[in-house]
Amino acid sequence: MRRGATVNVRRRGFPCLSISCPMKEISLPKANKLSLVGIGYRPLGKQAREIVRKADVILASSRLLDVFKRYNEYEAVKDRIKVIDRVPETVVYTKDWFAQAAHAPLVLLASGDPMFFGIGRRMVEEFGIERIEIIPDLSSMQEAFARINVPWDDAFSISVHGGPEIAKRRALPYKVKDIPWLIRKYPKIAVLTDRQNNPALIAGEIGTAPTEVRDGITLYVCERLGYDDERIWTGAVGEAAGMTFSEPNVMIILRTASGERSREIGFGLREEELEHRDGMITKDEVRAVSIHKLRLPSKGLLWDIGAGSGSVAIEAARLAPGLTVIAVERDEAQTTRIRANKMKFDVRNLKLIEGSAPDTLTDLGAPDRVFIGGSGGRLAEIVELASGRMQAGIIVINAATLETLQEGIAALERSGFATDVSEVSVSRSRIVAGKKMMSSMNPVFIMKGERGY
């Protein structure tokens, strides 16, 4: 389509509209397409039937071939079905197909909705959206929630399906060991499982969690959805840990307890809730402003340098479960406190590095955010190293003295950061002679350096 083209749009019941707009030139394929047709739960619709009927070749795994044999269309096209069980081989076959002259579309049978933790993502990454056509069925997750009569628009969905070959399993955003931590944050979790990461293993992992995590949980395992031997099992964590479930299956975890976990605070940890030494902790009010200045992303990497007892790192890790937080601290007693706080609040996305900055920073990943609560007299070096590692991001520095304020601003500006400073002066009430009076604390300067936005 040429830049500035006119597009004719027709909708049912409305006249044809002409829309002129500047558009980026897109090279559409002149040859064949790959059609991903989801199967498993419903008969093929008209579009899917037509595509399957006209296909020269239909790719399917062994499992999906067994599913497709139940479809009315199977007998008419069975001689054109090619079984490939491994995704890399499917990709290679499709590449060879596209290298040939134009012919009828290639069909790949997929499980349910190909774009929901399915093969659709991989094929789009390999071949681009212009060459892919998606005709989905219902997803296994939709089917599972429908079977137990529970809405799923508010569910947190993950996949621990790593692939059939142990040596070549996919890297997954979440592992089974993360599920107890996720339960603290999400009352409704749906899990796509596999032979290795099965419901019994997941239930066993939940069973090792603290009482307030595992109590009040109801588990559902939806086995072989869409097959004749489909089964829905429901029970407690302890029951599931010793059972064997048929594959494939979907696991749903519902937290129904209204006890301590339901009252857990998402933001606003109090100083007394965290292990610390003689008031050596970022005060609640200062911590709140510092975290606000960081503008935490949902994913990425945060360095907390001079982490002390870990109050900023702990709060940040709880606020952004998808963010990796690295706390750097040289004091042995403080690192012990960080470990205790990490365990107490079960923050799996927090890592502790023991040692002095900047020496310990060289092997860490490139940060998206940096918080500096203590520098050991090496603030300029830390800022310079952090600046060299980040493309775009935010550095926040807390300072109690004017000298540190001056040094921090100078270091940030030398590294090309736009800076601003806030002074946080906190007064708290205390009882004197039976009356409430305000008692002020030392002010804290909060420097923010921002670059690349």
C-alpha cells in the first residue's frame, strides 16, 4: 500500500466510506500464508472448514491428530496430514514451504487458541504477522473456568509448560517454586501444566509455604478437557500432592480464606514491620517519596545500592513482582537483616549481593532504575558506573548532608541526567505530658536523575 493511500471501508448495513490517510508502506506477501487453526473444543467454523478443505498440507502433532480424528472434516483431508511433533521441525518445514512458489495455504493445527501460551507466538516471531492467519478455538483456560462456573476475567494466568524434551525445555517467566509467592498476590491463578510441572508437584510446593499462604486454598484440576474421559477434580492442597492426574490438564488455584493474607498491605510497609538496627532504616515517608521518584517499571532491573535493612528493595519488589530487584550491601549484620526481611515477606524477585559498590556492580545486568541509599564515600564512582550501564532510566539518590547533595547533583549532571531535588522534612506526633506534640526529624534530600525519556 502506498503512502497516503485511500482506503475503502465497507461495514454491514453502512455505505462504503473512503478514508485518506498517510500510511507506512507495508510489503504484503504475494505467495502463501500459514493458517493456524485451533481445535479441541468446538466444531470447525465455516472459515476454518474452507481453509482446511483447500489446504495442500495440514501439519499436526500426534496428540492433535488424535483430537482431529473426531472432527467431521478428518476423512476428507486425512491423506494431506503430515505429523510433526517438535516445534523446531515445524518451523523448518514452514520455512521450506514459504520458499516454494505460491500455492494453497499451509495449515497448522493448534491446541485451542494458538495465541494463548500457544504456538502462535513462535510462528508470528518467525514469519511475521503478514504471513500468519489465526482461526482460534476456545482456550483451555476458558474451558476450565467454564467447567467450574467461575469467572476468569480477573484470573492471573501462567504457563509452566516447558516442552516435552527435558534437555530442551523453554525458559519460563515463572517456575513452580514461584507459585506460593504468586498466591500471596493473586487470589485466582490458572496454570497450564505439563508432565514434569504437574498438579501434584505444584500442590507439594504450595504445601511447603507458610500456613497463611496455604490455608483456605481450593484447587481444581481440569483433566483432558474436550476428550471423552474429561474429568474435573477439586480438593485441598494436601490431597492433590499425592495424586496422579491425566494429561493434558489445567490447574486453577482459588484462595478463599478471609484471614491474615486478605489483609496484607500492597504498599506502605511500616518501619516496625521490618528488621532494622536502632532506627537505621529509610523512614516510611522518605521511602514513599523515593519509590515514587523511581517510577518503577513492571519489568526490568532495579539496583538498590547501600540497601541497609532492605526496606526500599523489599517494598519495590512487592510492588512490582515482574521486576528484578538487586540489593547491594557491604555490612554483614545488615545483609542478615535483608535475608530475614526477604524471607518474612517472601519476595522471590529480590536478590542480595554482599560487598561494596561500585566493586560489586560490574557483573550485574544493565539496570533500568538505580536507588542509592548509601555509597561509602564513593558516590561519584557509583553514578558513573551505573550511568555507563543504563541506556535510559532513572537514578534516585537520598542524602542527609549538603555535601552529598552537591556531589550527587554534580555526578548526575556530568553523566547527562536531567536532575531535580526534593527536600523531605518529616514531623511525627508524640505524647508529652498527656498531649500530642510534633517532633521533627532531620530533613532528607532526594535527588532524581532521568535520562532517555
